[in-house]
Amino acid sequence: MINTNRFSSILRMYAGSFAPLKNRNLRIYLGGQAVSLLGTWMQSTAQSWVVWELTQSESSLGIVVMLNSLPLLLMAPWAGSIADRFNRRMILLVTQSIAMLLAFSLALLIQTHLVQIWHIYIFAFILGTINALDFPAQQAFIGDLSGMSQVRQAITLNIMGLQVARMLGPAIAGILLKLVGSAAAFWINGFSFMVVLLSIFMVRSHQQEINKLNGGRGQFRDTVGYIRAQPRMIDLMVFAALVTFFGLSIMNILPSVADHVLNGDSQTFGLLFGASGAGALISTLILLPLSQASKRVGLIISGAAVWMGTFYFLLSRSTWLPLSMMAIFFVSLGAPLVLTTGLGVMQLMAPSNMRARIISLFTMLTFGLQPLSSLFIGYTAEVLGTQTVIMINSLCLVAGALLMFFFRNGLRDWELQPVEKH
């Protein structure tokens, strides 16, 4: 009887994870996002391979990611404030339309064999600027559609779509790269934005109005002051920063792993990225709902970070494709537990009129670190070798997570107590 009750409890928990899909507006929006994200991951994979073909340089791969993520760091004081003060639907319509035009422009350059590395540098920075405005607006818009009572589940569902795209997109891109060339991925991504634009037009959202008179910097200072008084928010940001700097940066040099370490080609690169997406998808479908049923957030994110570092170390020692795919698969089981849990819990803990600004600051202190991490891993990989720099990063990630867990006051015993929203 005990086992039956436990099984029934797990089934109810999973059913509750998908409850936000009963909301028509959220269902339409997440469907559009899933299609667009598939195109985005196809383009991201193809772009990395185009850069590698043009330069054969790990540092160039790092520069592209740096330029793409630098605006997240530079624009954080304003991006979240803009998303809180202005109509988020209109912001998303503008950002998604510009991203569509960028994809078509790059597709044309590649199709006509006119593309040069400086083109990709410029487009990466422009797209990063658009993403810096888009990300806080998009995450807060999900809360507008779902309501705060279901925001963690809604964010998890959005991440599920992301991970499906992350698994399928690189694999499809790898096949396209081999059969018809890289331009196809950019064309497909451009057309995928039409679906998400249509979904934004179709949905109805409820955004709380706030005072628009205060400046972006003043509101940003208020947000920093609020977070400084919330030690658990600081913990979430530190773990996300560790995983971003020492973990996700390794994904930037996967073309080098595929070529120099595994002696493969573009299809090898697609398989590595696909293994990462498969692990992240399993984590999102199974591990994230289980983690939401637990209040021990500190234990979960600490264990996930140590887990990631351990399997990155295995990746650094592997020269066999199946073993490398397995290592990346297991690494990717941990990343959503840290980043998605952090994003969802931060929204739960945030005041309703500060959500987008807190998301923006979370983005700045985590993904905004990618300019530094991308340059670091790109140049050190050229000097020390790809496998050596992956090993160093893996050890730093494990050490950082263990130091936080054992020496950060209150983290080990932290049990989540959601803040009631009015």
C-alpha cells in the first residue's frame, strides 16, 4: 500500500507539472516558442561550425560567444526596467522581428559565399543586444500568462521546449551541414520566427502597471538592494555563475573537441550537441519536476553542480566519441537543475513589480559572465590544449560548489518558503 501511495503521489506531481497547459494563452505561446527554439539551436550549431571552418581557432569561437553575451552584461541596468515599465508584448514583437531579419541576412551571406568572420562578429553582437532586451521580457511574460501560482511549472515547461529543441536542433543541423551546407539552418531559423510572432499576436496577457517615472538606474539600484538583503537569492546567483563560467563555457569549444580531440567532422559536432540536449531534456522532464517537490533547494543545486564537474572531468579524459557523448549527456542532466531552479525560485521570491528587473540581474550575473568565460576558455584552449582546459574548468566547478555547500551559512539547511503574491 505504501508503494502504491508513493507511486500515486509521483503521478499527481507530474500531472501538476503540466497543469499550466490548460491555460490556452500559455499553451499557444509555448508552442510558438518551441518551434522558434528549434530554429535557434539549428542556427547556433551551424554558426559555430561556420566560424570553425573560417578560422580553425578556438579563440574565434570564444569571441563570437563573448560578443553575443556582452550586451547581457552591459544592458542589465536598463533591460529589466524596460520590461517592467513597458508593454512586454510589444517588446517581444520588436525583438523577435529583428532576430528574424538577422537570421535571413546571415543565411543570404552564407548562401552567396560572401560571409566573413567579421560579419559573424557584428551579427553576434546585434543579436546579443536583442536578446538582452528579449530575455527578461520573455520570462516575465510567461508569468503574465500563467499567473504567479504556476510560474515555476510554466518556466519548466518552457525549458522543456528549449531542451527538446536543444536535442533535435544540433542533430538536424549536423545532418544539414553534411548534406546541403550551413545556410539551410539559418533560413529555417528565420522562418521559425514567423510562428512565434503569430503566437504573440494570438495570446492575451495581464501585466501589472507600475510607475514609469523612475529611471532605469534608480530602479536597478533598488533591485540590487533588495537582492543583497536576500541571502538565498545570492546563493542562487553564485551557483548559476559557477555553472555558466566553468561549465557552459565548455560548450563553446565543442567544435574543437569534435575536430582535434575526436578527429571527427560536422556530424560529430552535431552528435555532441545532441547528446547535451538529450541529457537536458531528460533532466527537465524527470529531474526538475522531482526537484520542485523538494524544498531542499540548496542541496539540489549543490549536488547538481558537483555532478556536472565530475562528468566534465570524464569528458576531458575521453578520446572516444561514445564516451564523450555519454559524458556530455550526464553533464547536461545537472545544468537545468541549477539554472532553471534558480530562475523559477527567483521569480517566486521576487515582488511582482520587480520580477523582470530581478530576472535581468540574474541574467547579468550568470549569462553575462559568458564574455569573460568565452575569452578565457578560447584562449587557454589554444595555449594549454582543449582537454587540459576542460579538466581545469571541471575541477574549479567541483571545488566552487563544495565550498559553497559546506561554508555558506544556511545553504545546507535551506528549505524553500515561497513568498505569497498579492
